[in-house]
Amino acid sequence: MKIKVNSKSFEFGKASDRTSCKVSFESACELSGIAPRDVAEITWKHKTGESGILKAGIKLIAYDGTAIIVKQREESKE
């Protein structure tokens, strides 16, 4: 299954034919390359139109085709 984080594609569970994976706030930050303390917000959207905000301590069940956007805080971009 493939998901996108900030337009970068990642593939998970190829050997076991998985159709979903759990993504935490911290793992989304790690995949995006942005430190958790520098993140303003993480939003997600599935190709079916379902969307939401990912908060610390919560895990998202991401299905094939889920896009995750990790937004960096403005003052952290310097």
C-alpha cells in the first residue's frame, strides 16, 4: 500500500499485502523530515474524500492512497 507525506510517496506492507497501516503524529513527522516541535498541524485526506487532523497521541489508520500534509511552523522555517 502507498501513502504520500508532503508529496513524497512511501510504500508499506508490500510483502504481506496490507491494505492499511497505523500512522502516528510522530511517525508522520519522521516521514516528512520535520521535527515534532516544529510542526504547526498535520492534516490527512483519503481518496474517498474523508479527511481530518492528526493530533499527538492519536493514530490514523491510513489506507492505500491516503495523503498526509505536515505543515511546519512559520518561525521554524528560518
